[in-house]
Amino acid sequence: MAVQNNLRRPSERPPEAPEREPAVDVRGLRMRYGTHDVLNGVDLRVEQGEVLVLLGPNGAGKTTTVEILEGFRGRSSGEVSVLGVDPDRGNEAWRARLGVVLQSWRDHAKWRVRELLAHFAAHYAPYGTPERPRPRDVDELLETVGLTEQADAKVGSLSGGQRRRMDVAVGIVGRPELLFLDEPTAGFDPVARRDFHALVQRLAGEEGTTILLTTHDLDEAEKLADRILILSGGTIVAGGSPAALAAQLESDAEVRWTHRGERQVTFTPDGTGFARKLFERHGEEIEDLQVRRPGLEEVYLEMVRLHESGRAEEAAGSIPLRRQQ
């Protein structure tokens, strides 16, 4: 009996898997109002299933960027593709694939929570697929966002935190492929913030939802992001995973010590090595030695300070930030 040889010869290479189209692909994005440039050549790419956090101070251009990607605002120039479509030409079927949670939304105050979600859900039904059925079950959604007890309450009677949960529910009722979250936890108390973070991680992990989140909260960015981009002065000035970005932005170590009663300080890239040399040279004469390396938070706050003082170019040039001795 002939035996078929399925072994691949060493010279043969397995066929390469086709590269997946990114969920978002932006090149050279610019937005100008009169003579003022809000966005100045922004490039960004969001892979399918990724949680990308756009981090930056107020006024950096985060909301403008997201509104352009959502198709709510036209751009001055640049190439933009969202789920393979230019947002300027997106139709209803394309919009049904998106979820949006705005910074603030104060409409439909007289509707009851369940009936408003059911109203929105009905619009997504024609766009469901076997792979991604739309919409979500409303009662399950209420439980997901923690509003089951408020299901029959009027939207206008909800507290600030409950209203933000409602905003999130509206954003995900259509089971979006790509979810935009613009400052989503503004006004959340610590418990609501923790629950929201768990929800974002579940959407990304269990459902493969691509998420683009804007915030000026560094702690939130580090907890949620697969990758962080820092926007300052309308330009992306740094980017990478939280760990890689921390290393990229890391400042010189601050070394403080006392020698013969005199307190001294210096800044150096190798704090540990500097401390070792001090001991080799002076031994027990070195007292109260401290080696401290400012982390991502302090460098980011320095960038924000420069931006808010009108020195955006200096902020962009402060990576990596080095302090003078």
C-alpha cells in the first residue's frame, strides 16, 4: 500500500498567514481651526482585539481624534481607515459595528432605563451575524453594567455614577467590534471605577472587542492598556506597552547620601553603579544612601506641566527626560 508522505522538505516554507487588517489605521492626521492646529500629523494604528489607550492632558487633541475616527467630525487632512472604511463615507451598517461612550450625554431623561436600552437595541438587530449576534440581551446588559435595580427608573433620576454606567450600556448594547471610550470613568467613585475596569478587560478578553480609550489618568491607562500612546500638543510623542513606555520615558536616578556630615545629591543613569562606587571609595563614611528613579507617572506629569505652560515642543523633546546635576 502506498503511503503518502506529508512531511515538508526543509527547503519548503509553510504558507504565511495573511496579515490582518488593523481596526484603525491613521496616517498624517491634521485638524486645524482657523490658524490653530489641534492635531499636527498624528499617526496611529490599532490592531484587532487590542486595547489602545490615548493618554494626554486636557486640550491635547484626544477627543478631536476620537470624533474624527467615529465619523462625527471631518478632518483637515490625512488618511483614516476604521474597520476598513473612511469614516467620512461610513454608512449605517458600518456604524452598527462601532460602540461609542461620550464624555457626557444628557438626553432622554424621561425614558426608563430598560426601555431606552431596548429602543437602542432594536436598531442593531438588522446588522447581527452568526459570529457576532446583535444586539445584547437587555436584562443581561443591565446586570453587566450594574443597573438591574435601576431598570425601571427614569434616566433623569440616576446618580452621576449610574448615568455613566448607562452611557457604557448604550455604547455596548450593539456588541461592537470597535468600542470608543472617551474619558469613560469621569465622575466614577472607586468602586464604580474598579467595576468598569473589570468590564473593559472582559470585553477585550472574552469577546475580542477592540477598544480605543482616551484618558488623562495614568493609573487607568496602565491597568487597561495593551499599548499606550501619549498625545501632547497635537502630536504623538511616545508610545508602547506600559512596561516599554515606562522604560522609554525613564528619567535619571536620583542618588542622595551623607558623607562626613555633608548631604549630597546627584542624578545619573546608573544609580546602582554609582552607589557601589561610593561605597568602594568611602566605605562606612557613606550614610543614609538613597537611590530613587522617577517612574512613568512623574515623567508624564512633567510633560503635562510643559504642555499646559505653552511649551509643547519642549514636552515632545523631553523624551527621555534627563535632569541636570
